[in-house]
Amino acid sequence: MKLNIGRKVIRALIFFILITGAMTMVVPFLWMLSTSLKESNLVYQIPPQWIPRPVDWGNYVELFTKSNILSGIKNSVIVSACVLLFGTFSTSLSAFAFAKLDVPYKNVLFFCVLSSMMIPFVVLLVPQYIIFTRIKWINTLLPLIIPSSLGNVSMMFFLRQYIGGLPTELLEAAKIDGCGYFRIYYKIFLPLCKPALISNIIMVFMGTWNDYLGPMIFVNDSQKYTLQVVIKMLNSYHETQTDVPLIMAASLIAILPILILFISAQKYFVDSMAITGLKG
Amino acid sequence: MPAMVQFVCFFLLPLCLCIFASMTDWNVLVKNKNFIGLGNFVELFGDSKFWIAARNTIYMLLPIPFYMVFGLLFALACHKEIKGNKVFRILYYLPYVSSIVALVLLWKWLFNSEFGLVNQALGLLGIEGPNWLGDPVWTKRMIVIMIAWKMIGITSIYFLAALKNVPSTYYEAATIDGAGAFMRFFKITMPMITPITFYLFCINIIGSLQTFIEVDLFTTDGGRNYGVATVIYYIWQKAFNYSQMGYACAAAVVFGLMILLVTLLQFKLSNKWVYEGD
Amino acid sequence: MRKMRKGITALVLVVVMGISMLAGCGSNEEDNTGSTEISNDQTPNQETQSGDTAEEQVTLNFMGWGNDSEVATFQAMIDAYEEKYPNVSVEYTVVPDGDFDTKMQNMIAAGEQPDAFYCGIDNVMKYAATGNLYDLSSYVENNDLFDVDNVWENAINIYRYNGSSLGDGPLYALPKDVSAFSVVYNKDLFDAAGITPPTEENPWDWNDYLEAAQKLTDGDVYGTAMYSMESAVWSNGANWLDDSLANVAFTDPKFVEAFQFVADLRCKYHVAPSSSEETSLSSYDRFMQGKLGMMGVGSWAQADLWNNCDFEWDLMDWPVSPGTGEKAVWFGSAGLAVSPESEHLQEACDLIAFLAFNEEAQRTSYTTGMSVPTLKDMAYGEYTEMDKAPANKKAFLNVLEDYGRLATQSRTFNQEWWSEFNSGVEAVYNGEMTAQEYCDSMVESVQALLNKSVEQQEALK
């Protein structure tokens, strides 16, 4: 009985801390939401007005009628979908190889690949631009899709760590059963990696979705701009003030797809409980 | 392997160009460049601004332990199936997904020294809030707080994935052996999640050392006395504002090597504490 | 230990691969230099040739920045241009202004620059000296789209570069717009404080300005925003650099005096918002809320002032220095330029001339409050007669016609020394240092960066 009460207190305490944390995360976003419905001269009013009077839907209307936001969303979806589909496959395959196969110089190779994260992107921009020009990829979505589809270093590293933690006996057992490496990867390791993959898919999606510099530099045609470039265009009023409500409205729209993906991925976190039971 | 194709075409090739360029006086606007040997490197080591930027960059490592610990705690709480944990997860994830432009506008408003919520709250406690946006020391602290705040959610997602990967049979066995909750945590959970912890350390250190966009958006010219500028910001300015691409490449090579060393060291040390599977 | 050796092998491997690849890249570089040797005096021959084959369908790439209304205006002008020259079609790219230069540099590095593009005044020297701007001199003399004498002389001349300094020599860009910087004041606050604004014949000097600011400052209302350093320094007969633009000159007592005057408004007389107040609510916003008496304002802000001020406002000329009786301030401009690599130079030149001086477009831009006309007859005619605030539009025009100057940092090859000088000025504004101490402390580091700028420029000759 006593134990139970102690546990309840602890639970309540944890709950309280979580709520406080959640508040600090949420309040700013409520501000974003309320700001996106305000007229711009009311944004910095003191004390802040949480429920805007009047509620002004004009920012959203303006967004959809005046800017390229629809084509921006379309392009971002194309790029992100391609990267997710091909990138996840190729990355998880390489991660599997790095973690479980006997490739010569595997660790050295891995470190080389990892080192590509360390050189500041700033100085690689111009060389990359020159390469993309030579192969005529400028002003297409290809520079945004192909390189990331061939593999994402951070994700590869993560999966390598993760797969490394899975029992090697599985691999050996499957080999004895006469499975090829690809089959082992596909039938055994891929399903086992599901929770890790899901969290990484969200990461990669977000990275691609929120990427700004690449699309801005490599694409010229405003019809091919991705969502982030469209948002940044809204912010680029020369010398005059920024239209804060408009940007908040656009940012909220930009967050939505990631949130939807995240919410729909939630159930996989729970699902994976069953899978882990299989080992041991 | 496709990853290798990507590596060679889109990274190695540019990198070589960059290493070559670091020994020239390359200006992007001019077609030909002159070989000047190690001149750029000599100049770099003598440039006080570079060292100021380097110090500021190291400062950006501060939030890592903070959000790693809180991320883990949060993941543990969610793992325990606390009521409403799904909702919490979404809420904690919010900061990470929103576009940085919007976040910065938001923080400028929150940390406004006269009217911002933060200083008003501090005022209620009888503390006079600092000039967050004007004083470089406080701007740096603000950026650190912002990064920590933003990263807790995503870090916990990684930990959560790792926690799910710990076979429940281990716990059952331990419970039968009479191990308490703390015992179970330190003897089973901790070792089992070390690979992910190691990963997070490596990636986050590399990421933090490359902090750039916050500096660009919060300050003009790196803040008063260059007090907020990071190395990447420094390189960016040199490359595109002051047309010294060759010099920027040299700085990038030096900085890249530094990160490489740090990461190598981490890999070396990793044998000591990272659980490598059976 | 074995791992270590592996690491070294890998490094060696990377380096070897790198070197072999460089061989390839290196030869490409050479190809480029051969084919793209640029001479500034490309013969007009080529132009007439492309003019002759006018029937041929031509596509021009044009890149700029701007907010929605500017983009809309330009799109309309481009449509008009395409109507006038049916054989030309224009592909118009808009890039956020903060990233424009980065993108442009990438394009130039890859040899893919647009035929015509915006060129901010700070970049004119950098781009011209590196051969990335087409010399428009002969085009301007022989064109039938506009009369060069009807354009503000100041605004045209800043786009001339003779290889060592701006101001004369071949013309490299046409002014897309001009922005004059003048002093705006809140008429209602002036009336309440019983202040009579100065007239053109009888301008204020610094002391009059300070006195007015002191009268205006009351409670949460401030008299003035931070005063323009340029105006103070130049009107006092000083400058950041000497005439050769190769040596710092800010230890000149006249400079220090002007600097101290600017700082004292804030830290001694408290008639301007403090720096922390400034970061929480900019002087511009304070003014718009009716809580600030006077501030420097650019002609680009007219639209905002029209739409969002619920008080009367007007302009005055910048105060003169009590020492010299002179007034001075800067003016800005963004240019339109043509790439010498363009295959359709004539059409590209026509395009930028059309965009820069099209009367209809100029009219749109001043009626929407974006800028002051670049054409003099229009500025003195319909703009001055326009029935909208400010009443004293001449204050803007005086800057352009008479006492406006190009900012010092725009006249050097790069602006790093300028950032360095400004990196710590807050200390003076806050009263932590005197202007004298600050200037003395900055000489060495600013001079070093200036030397580097000069060195870069010399290397390109």
C-alpha cells in the first residue's frame, strides 16, 4: 500500500514537470497562432493580446492568393517524398553493411563518409554549384533530390549504431538457413529497425523540408521554389518592416505536414514493443 | 554502394577543389586564381577575429549536456507510459520542426529587453533582466538557451527509439534476480543505450560547432565586438561578403580538421564506454 | 594502433584521389580563362550586329530582389518591354535580397550569370573591377530610350569606375532607384512644444537641433533618434578615410567632435533612446507610434508613413555643423547592370534602360511611395506637386541635387574595415568610452583591414 502511494506521488511529480516543460514549448506557438491572425500593427502590443480582436484571416487569404505558396508546397512535397523513399532505402542498406558485414577497411570508409559532415558547407557551395552547372542540373529539383537520395550521413551513423546493438546471431542463423545478404537485410534487419527508421524518417523529412540554402542557390524559377524559399521571400522586404503576421501564418502552414507525419508515426513507437519481444 | 557515389561526386570532388583553393587567392568573381602556398594559413593563425569566433563556437557546445540529460529523462518518462505521453511528445517536438525564421522572430519578441515576456517575468521576481539582444554575452546565452529548448524533444525521440530496443526479457530477468529500479537503470538501460548516446554526442558536437544561422539572424556583423560570431559565420563573411574565397577555404580546412580530431578522439574513447553488442 | 594506421591509410587515399581530381578541374580553369577574357571596351560593333538580326527570337535572363509590390511593378514593366520588343522574352528571377549576392557569386563562379541583374552600390566596385559588369558608356550616349541629362547627376556618377575609385570613368550600371535620406519630424509634437521648424534658407545647426530635441523630450517621448553619423561627420568637414581612401582619418579632431556630438544626444542629454531601449523598440517604430520627435528617414519609407501614421509629419533639411555651416548626408541607390558575358548585349542594355527610366514605372514607384523619381523633370514636376505628405518634398530633392554623398564604405573595395569600426561604437553611444578614446583604439585594426581591401583592389589591376 505504502509503496503504491509513493509511486503515485512520483508519477504526479513527473507529470507536473512534464506539464511545466510543455507549457514553455507551447506558449510561444500559441503566440505564433494568435499573431498570424492579427493585423500587423497589433503584433508588439503591450500587454500581448492573446485572442486577437479583430480576428484577421486576411494573412492566410493573402498567403494563398498572392504568393507562390501552393507551388512551394508541391515542390517541397516532391523533393521530400523522393528523398524519403530512396534515401531511407539506400541509407539503411549502407548502414547495415557498415554495421554487420565484413567489408575491407569498413571503419576507415565509414569515418571518411562521416568526415563529410565536418567540412563547413559554406565553402562547398561554390564547387557544388559548378558541378551542378556542368551536369546541367541548375534550375531543376535534381540537386535537391539526388545527393540526399544516395544517402544521409547522419542517419547512416545512427542506424549503424542501432543495428550494431542487434544480436549478430540473427545474421549467422539466417546465413546458415541460406539467406543472401540482401534478403537478410530486407527480411530481418529492416523490420527490426522500424522504430529507429521512423524517428530518422522524421528527421530526414524535416531536414529536407526545412532546407533553405540549397533550394535558394540551385533553383532560379520561382515556380520551382520550395516552401522555405517562398517563406523567406515574404521576409525580404527591402528596408521596410517585416510583415510578422504573414510570416507566422506561413510558418504554421509549413509546420503542419511535419506534425501530421509525426502524429501518424506515433503508433509505430508503440508497435515496436511487440517486435523487441522477438529477440532474446 | 550508392552512399559512396554520393560521397565521391558531391563531397569529395568539392572538397578537393576547396583544399586546392585554400592555397590560392581565389576570388569567386575572378576566373583565374594565383597559387600563394600557405599564405592563407599563416594569415589565418594571426587573425584575432578567427580566434574570437573559435571561442564563441566552443561556447555553443554548452547546451549539449543540458538537452541530452533532459532528453533522456523525458524519454524515460514517455517510456513509462505516463498518461498523455503522446500529447507531450508532440508538444515537445514543436520547437524543433518550426522554421528558424519564425523562431527567431518569436525569440526576439520574448527576449525583448523592455517588453519581452522573459524580462517581465524576471521583473516580477525582482530581477532586472539583461539586454538580451544588445549585449553579445547575453545574446550568446540566449542562443544557448534557445538551442537547448529546441533540442530536448528531438533528443528524446532518439533515446526513446533506443529504449524500445532494449529487450524486455532483460528487465524481467533482472527483476527476478531482485534488482531495484535504479539498479535496473544503471546496469541494463544505460549500457544498452550507449551506442545511441555516443551517436548523439558525435552528431551534436559536429552540429553545434557549425552553428551559423542563429548568429546570422540575431545579429548584424556578428554582434558588438564580434562577440557572437561563430567560425562558420566568419567563414561565410569571408567567402561571400569580402570575396576571399581562397582564405575562407583555408579557414574551412583548418576548422574541418579540428572537428575531425575531436570526432576521432571520441571514437578512440568510445571503446571504453560504448556497448558494442554481443 | 592498428586502427590508427588504417586511419592514416584512409587519409592518404583521400588526398591521392583529391589530387587526381584536381588535375581535371585545373584544366577546366584554364579553358575558362582563355575564352572569357574580358575587355572593358567591347566594341559597339557587336551591339549593332545583334541589333540587325532583330528578327531572331532572343531570351534574356534578368535577376533581382524586392518585395511584392516591387516585383509586381517590374513584372508589369517587363511585359511592356516584351510588347515593345516582340522578339525578346525575359525570364525574371526574384531572389530574397539577403541572399542575392551569394547566389550571384555562385552563378559567376560557374559562368552562368544572368544577362541583366540588380547591382547594389556596395558591390559596383567589386563587380566592375573583376570584369563582371558591361561598360554602358557608349550605349548611354547612343540610346534613344532616355536622356542622360535628365537623370540626377549624383545618381549616375556613383556608377562610374575608373579602375581606382568611383565617381568618374566608364559607366557600369544605371540607377534603378534613388533613395534620399532626410529628417522627418512629428508636426503635432512640434506644435505642442512650440517649436518652429527650420526653413531651407535658414537651416538649424546642431545646437538648434539639440535644443529642439530637449524641448520635445518628455516622459516616454524622445526628441530624436540617433543622429546620422555620416551627416555629422561630413558636415563637420571630416571623414572616416582620407581623400585617397587608403588611410584612416577618424582621429581628426573634427571627426571626434562630430562623433561625440552624436553620442552625447544619447548618453549626455538623454534626448535619444538608450541602446537597450533601441533594441526593444526601434526609433523608427517609436516615431510611428508618435513617441519620437525627429529622425533620419529614407524616401523608401513614404508609403509606410502615409499608411500608418495618425499624426501630421513633414521633412526638414539636415542641420548644418556650427563649425562649418555646411550640411551633408548620404544617399543610396541600387543599380541595374548587364553582364559582359551576355550574348545579347544590345537587348540587355535596352532592357535595363527601359526598366530604369520608364516614365510609367517611375510614376508607379513614387505614387506608391517606394521612392523619389530618378528623372529630374518628373521629380520637380508632378512629384513635387503631388497632393500627399510630406509638404516639403524638396528636402528629399535637395539631398539628390545638392548635398548628398555616396557613403564612404561604398567607395572602398570591401567593407570589412567599416564593420570593424562599427563593431564597438555602442561603447561610445553608451558613454562607456569617449569618442576620442574609441577612435584612438580602433586605428590599428581598421587600418589593417583597409590595407587588405586596397591590396585586393590593386591585385586586380
